[in-house]
Amino acid sequence: MSSRAQTPAKASPPPTMPVSFTVNGKKADLKLDTRTTLLDALREHLKLTGTKKGCDHGQCGACTVIVNGERINSCLSLAMQHQGDEVTTIEGLGMPDDLHPMQAAFVKHDGYQCGYCTPGQICSAVSVLKEIEANIPSHVTGDLTSRMRPTNMEMRERMSGNICRCGAYSNIADAMAEVAGGKA
Amino acid sequence: MRPFTYQRAGSVAEAVKAVGSRDDAMFLAGGTNLLDLMKLQIETPAHIVDIQDTGLDKIEKTKDGGLRIGALVSNTALSADERVRKDYPVLTRAIQAGASGQLRNKATTGGNLLQRTRCSYFYDTNMACNKRDPGSGCAALQGYSRQLAVIGSSDKCIATYPGDMAVGMRVLDAVVETMKADGSTRSIALADFHRLPGDHPEQDNVLETGELITAVWLPKPPGGRHFYHKVRDRASYAFALVSVAAVIQDDGSGRVAFGGVAPKPWRVEAADAALGQGAKAVIARAFADARPTEENRFKIALAERALAGVLAEARNA
């Protein structure tokens, strides 16, 4: 593999390919360098800059979006992998005049300070509550055969892929608890 | 990232042919590890064969009462499967101990077995690393080795296999099913799947060029009580310093494997046989050939304490 790394770059232009997927209910038809990540397709080509680039290596969660109903790190996915997929970004969850309940709860509970990680936090938080509802277990789940519940510990564990440098974690957990129905 | 051409294979046969017919192609499943490595130019494939359309995303019952897990089943789907939770809970526990929710949604069963080491010298392309660049040396040997292997390593490489899922699969006696570039298939016991580095740390496993993992087979449920205890520097979303996967029967017998300590999930059958004598006896056998560095010697004591905790929990249950 490393011997390949030392091969001089070819003069031919980098390969491009067409790809189509739906973003927030709207069809997107793009022709992209095959190296383009889903994150860069959203931000640089579709100008949906709500989704943020943090580490670009799947460690911080700022780039979290929802694809076919599941949250993923859009930085660790090629746009080409998403032919025909349905992508939801923070803009698709809600806009300032029509907030998603989770967005409203983040505002109410001060679930952010600088706000850079917030779109990823909110996409993750919305998905976490769905994952609990779908009875997907977590590392802190006691009895694997019982119904999952949105406890504070469950939500904290499930949100560990979203880093907040400002440390708004406890307020994020409060916002999630409110949306989950105050069960935490 | 280096430029590459991209192809979506419609079948397993098409995929193995496409990758096997050249020496610069790679399979792409979830991509959570591969894209990371491509961005750092540690992996530089000129052609990518995406296997998401090959239908390997099912979990099926086998004739002998076990499960056949398709290579594309996501970590989340596998850990949440009702049969796995009930009959193989060590696997659910192991998977949920690793990575983040976002990664587990994308990471696959086959891809997770192929996750490359997280040794920081492997990741830093300015450093000598025999795994990344054969013959260049190993900067980790004289470097910061706290996270690295205490057993199974060589003087060429002290990297660990970083995953959790495979450690759970190891105590379940899992078998890896593959298809080679010529269309033939084979079964490889997980015990024999990952390689020890020896003189060739660049080879993580026994797969040949163009050979694709198609499924993982679990034998019929082993019964007993299942445990996966992971010790790490923070409570979530970190790689293991030490992990213990164990299946303990009512009579105190059982099986145990360790993660975070070796280039592969570490299980020694003679150590299994000592489970009735307590953690100290098990560790003495499992780590008899350990070659720790001064910085990571603590992992052996940590493994003993983690196992003692598991055995105490098994007794009190």
C-alpha cells in the first residue's frame, strides 16, 4: 500500500462521476470528483452550510446528518455511496421560523455556547431518541431484553460521538429529556 | 486523498473479480475506517469497489442452530438483533462498547474485522512504521507505548488490533466465510483470521488479494452468562486499554478472550481451562509469553483485575 503512495501522481484529471440523492426532500443531481465526501457535497456543492466540518475524521460528530433515517458522520462517507439515499441535514429538521422540537429545546435549555457543534448535536439527539424508541441497546443498558428508556445515562452514553468544546453537555441532556417527555 | 475510480458491484462475484483483477483496488463497505486512512494517504487505492448492493446484509439462522451474519450487517443492526441479544449477549455488549452511535450505524461486520490498528505511529506518516511502510522500522518500540501490545507482538511491530466486536466473536468460536477472486469460497476460524506481525506486520490478516469477507458464522449458542468489560481512559467512545470477553457456565468453567493487548483478539485455550482457579491463574497462562514495555506493563495487572471483576459478577449473579 505504501509503495502505491510513492507512485507519482498521474497527469490525467481526477475521475468525476454523477450522483443523485435527496436532501431535505429536494432532489440533488451532482457531478463530483469521486473523492468528495457527503459532507463536502452538502457544504461546498449544495451550499447547505448548516452541517459543520470539525475534525473531518469521524471523531467529533460536528458533521452528523441523518441518512435513510440513521445518523452517520458525513465526513466518513463518499457522496458516491449515497446514490438514491434520503439525506436530512439541520436545515431539513427546521428553520428559524419553524423549529423542530429538538431545536426549540436546545434554545430553551441553552444547549450550546459557540454553536459550532450544535447542528451535529441536534441531528444526533433526534436520532438518539428514535434509536431508544426502536429498542436499540447501548453500552449502559442493563437488561438487554427489556424496553429501552430515555434515561439521562442512556442519552449521555448515546451522545458520546458528539464533542462540545464549550461543555454544554448537561444542558443538551436537559433539552433531550424535555423532548423525550421529561422521563430522564 | 489520492484520486480513484469508483465502481458499485452488483454481486459478490462481480466485486471479487473487480478487486482481484488488479493490485491497486480495494473493497468499500461502510468506509468509516478506510476513508479516514485514505484522507491521510495511508491507504491509496486507485480503484474502489463499493459492495453495498451485494445483498450481504442479512442475519440468518443456520442448520446447526447458529447464525450466519452477512458481512454488510451494520454494527447497530447486529447488536440490536433479538437473537443476538438473547443467545449471544457478549456480542451485543462488545459492539456497544465500541465507537459511537454514528459510526456503529455505518460500520459493517466484515469491515469491523478489517479495522486497522490505531497505533499513533501507524497514523503519523512522518514516523517509521513497518505496518504502513514495510522495512521502515518501528517508532513505537522506543516511543509512547502505553496503548500498545503486551503479547503477540514482534520486534517489527507492537500494534494492537483495536476492535471490540471481534473479541466478543472470539469467545463465541466464530468462523469467517470468504469468497476469493476466482469465485471459490472458504471458511477461516476467527482464531486464525488475524495474523501476528512476525516479520510482516503489513499483513493484518490471512485474506488474499481480491478475497472478500461474505459472512461470519456463529455456532449454536454457548449458554452460560456473558460479559464484556472494557477498561479505557474515558467512559465512552475510546479504544480499550484492556477488554475482557467471557462466557461463564454455572459450574465455573467457560471461555475468555482479551482485547487491547495483542495484534488480535487474545484467547489461550489453556487459560480457559484455569477459569475455575480464579483470575490470577487465568492471566498467568494467557499472558505467559507477554513481552510488555515499561509503559504498558500495567495492562497485565489491569487484565487480571478486569477478569476478577467479571468472575465476581458471575458468582454473585
